[in-house]
Amino acid sequence: MSRMPLTRTNLLLEVGKVRRLRKALRSRSNSEAVRRVIDERLAVETGLEALRSLRELGGPEDVFGRAPAKRR
């Protein structure tokens, strides 16, 4: 994985929430935890955009005929 350039940014964050986030992610630092959450959210946005595009194309094809009828 290529390393993207980092920039220093000052954020005002609630200490308790950051502590809980670091514990949940087992991160070594606050910065690592925040970067990971940002990456995860961007991945979710990419997936949602792909689903929106698929919907615009008519949705996935039900090759097994098991999906309920489409509501319109």
C-alpha cells in the first residue's frame, strides 16, 4: 500500500469518545484511529455510490428468480 502524504490538522474532539474509539479499533494513537475511521467512511461512501449507479442501471439481475417483485 502506498503511503499518502499527511498533514497536521488541529481538531477539537471529546476525550472520552476518542478513548473509546482507540479501544474499539485497538489503535496506537488518536491520529491512527481518526485516519482509520475516515478511510472506513470513505469506503462506505464508495460502496453507496456504486449501489446508486447500479440502481440507475436497473439494479442487479435476479438470475435465480428468488427476489420479491419490484415495487414501483
